[in-house]
Amino acid sequence: MKRLLAVLALAAAAVAAVATVGSSAAGSDRGGDLGQTSGLLPRAKLVLKSALQVDLDRETVRLPLYKGVAGGTTVWFTILDSSDAGAANDLDVNYAPKLANIGIGCPDCVQTVTLDSPTPAQNPFGQAVVHFQGKPDFSPDRVATPGPNGFPLAAFQPGAVAGPGYSPFIRIDGSPIVYSAPIVATGDGPFDVVHHTNTSDRALGIHIAPKSPDGKYLESWVDMLFIKGFDAGEPIIYLSTEAGQPLSAVLERATYVPALDHAAYNGGDDFLGSARERLFGFVNGQSGRNNDEAQGFVHLVRDGHASEDASAGNRDLIQALRNGGDLLNVFGDFPTLADPRHAQAYSPLWDAQLSLWTDKAVREGRNTRQIDENQVFNLAATRPDLITGVNPATGQPAPFGASGVDVNCAVIGFTDKPPTRNLAEPVPNSQFPPR
């Protein structure tokens, strides 16, 4: 909490003069086009193959929903990533080998779960019930009160908080495989998908299938509000489910799970024993609903209806996000990258590298939309007069790097071309690629 409050204090001074219209891009030679924005996303563009559909008009991804129990309460979860290639292929989820490292030095980052062993009469065809150690509390009201410039927020409170023993990362007792399996609803219904008293703040619709007739399997599902971003110059979509700090949980509409900030390990990325991958967020990018250079925290709060509850009926919010009112973060590695080293370095646990545009960059309109990891690294290495990192402990500008903010964000797909390679080669002494 203290670290992000320090960032807030720094950002308050920086965003007062945020530009709404930019000139030339600082480090980008392509526009940040969002790709397809209407209709159903073709299945060929999904990397999360288990997704039943992606509806770009409603900003939702429909995912299979599985039943569990935690402390005597029914819970509903989805499966997004696996540390094992065979399990990932079998379940049609993302392969994320780094998740095998998530418990290093952080036993609370992964919970051990157990499975029922049903008889044939109890379960002739279907999933075994999973027993969790903990569950989220979805009952708190999410608070995201805009400040004078939108961001920093004047007040904030996560709308969902991890209960004792809860982590979205699970390991079945007796197996070494780690899965990202976030709980997105609790109870037996009805489910509140408007104010989210018993559902994730991104759950916009839930269907619980009735008992399957003989010889058939009827599937339960959840519609989750996705997020737009970029990887290697291409527009992507992803799903944020948990975050390690209160403010990031509010901005991401995610469950606050404090343990995740201790996952192996801050700044690790592709180094030995890391469970994390890099994500690039921008505190004070441009804003403006019709501004193709808009990006970042200020933009999300000003233009993305961040203070409101997300629901299928909140069409103003849905339309704002459809038109680019999201954070538009830049991702590091992605499963479709041509280099296997970077394709398999993907992890859903993102280690945020927060960027602060300088007064000069804002004044000159050079705080433009960024869409590629290498270009961000090159900009940070060569133009400290335009962009810096943040020292979370002091709230002052700092060398570019990890900020200590973690979010659990599984990738879903791409809306134009698959990301295959970065747009730029790294300049000497930039932070890419790590060793």
C-alpha cells in the first residue's frame, strides 16, 4: 500500500499538465491501432483455446466454469494457464512454464487443493469437484473515486479481497503442476453481475448448466470483461483476475491477493527461478476519447469509466472500452512469438514496469502511445529526458525497472496479426534481452 501511495504522490504532480493531443511519437513508428473491434473474434486468433467465444461488441470472453468448494461454500473457477505443456495442451489453456517457480520463497503464492474421487454413479462423465483452502470475498464495494485530474484517485478500495489461504495459483495434492485457476464467483446463485457482491468485478454473465442428460455434457460458463493491450507492436486482449496491491486491484477490477507481491521475484523476468514476466504501464500518458495516442492510468480513469461498476447493461462503459478506453499496457513475452525462448517465457504473473513521462515529454506532446517492449526499453535507455521509472519507496523518478507491482493476467488472443517479433532491435545497454 505504501509503495503505491508514493507513486500516487509523484503522479499527482506529473499529471496536472497531461496533454490530450500529441505530436510525434516518442519511440513508436506505428500507430496503436486496436485491430478488430466488433463481432466475434475468429478462433484462429485465440491463444487461450479453451475460450468458448470472444465477443468484441460486449468486450467479453466466455470461459468454461468449474465447480469447487472452499470452507463449505460452493465456488466457481476457471482455468487459464498451466506450468506443464501436456496439461496445457490437454486443457487448451496457456502454457506458462515459469509458474513452476511461483512458490519459491512464497508458500502462500500457491495453494494445494484436493480432488473428489467420485464413483461412476456419482460422476459418469465430467469434472471432479476441487476443494480449495481459501476463497475471495467479493462483498466489499469497489471504490475508485477520481481525483481532480482523474488519476491519482481521490479514494480507492478493492472490490474483492483474498480470504485466508486463497491464491489463484493451485497445485493438486500429489502433483507438481501449477495452474492459474482463479475463483470468479461464490455461492449457489443467484449471481450478482451488476454490483458484484458474490462475483468478480469482471464477471458480466454466469450460466450454471443443469444436470447433464445421459450421454451428454452440458457446460457451465462465465462471461468476463477483457482488457486491451499490445505485444510486439500488435493489439492483444487479456484477462486480469488478481493483483498484489490495493490500487492495482482497483484499476484492474481484480481480486486483491497480497501474497502475489512476494512471488519469485521482483525484477526477475527471464532470470533463474523467476515466475514473472514484464508488463509496461504508463502513469501519465495522453487521454481523450477520440485520441489515438491515449494510454495509461489517467486515460483509464478519465475515459474508461473506471469509477463505475462494470456490467453488461452499462453500455457507456462497454462502448468506452471498445473504443480504446482501457489501460492499453504493453506486454513482454507472448505465446505466438517466433523465438521459442520468448514464447515460452510467457507468464500470467506480470511484473509491472511503471513509466512516468517527464514534464518535457508532456509539454511537447511526446507522451504518446507505446506498443512494443523493445521500443519502450530503447526509449528508457536513450531518452531519460522523456521517460523515467519510479522509486516506489520515495515516489521520486528513478532508473527504469520493476516497480514491485504484480498482476495476474492471462492472455486470450490477438485482434489483428499474431505478435511474432519486436518492432525494434535493442540498443546497446538496454534492458532487453535479460541474461
